[in-house]
Amino acid sequence: MPIAQSKLTAQGQISVPAEVRRKLGVGPGSVLEWNEEDSRVVVRRAGRFSSEQVHRALFPAGTPRSRSLEQLKAGIRRYVKRRRARG
């Protein structure tokens, strides 16, 4: 049984029913993506960025080398010390 129905306009537009908007957690300006899965079309809320895009933005030179917990803590201490020294 369908959750809701929409009518297609002559311009190819639809209104997303309130119940579907609530279930998807979308509002004005949200982007929906349409995927074909087997013989069905599935509508999902689109993610803004893929995990690959986020990784490339954070690590443009590639994956950083591994560090121990002590090395990470020492780096944080150095960073905080420099920030406090600036005023």
C-alpha cells in the first residue's frame, strides 16, 4: 500500500507529500536522488558529499601516515601551545 500519491505536472514536476518529506527529513532546498534498483525507482535524500570527496578535501596529498596515540597527543599539545602564544 503506498504511503502517498503525487500528480505529475505538464512541466514534469511533482509535489512531495508531507508524510514523505517527514520520513526523508527534507525541506525546501533539499536535494533528492532517484536511483533505479531492479525494476523499481527509489527516491532518497541525497548526501551533500560522498565519503571519498570528504577524504580528498581533508587529505589532498593522499592518506597520511599512521601515528601512535602519543604522537597525536603531542601534536595536539604543540597546537594548543602555539594557539595560546598568539594571544
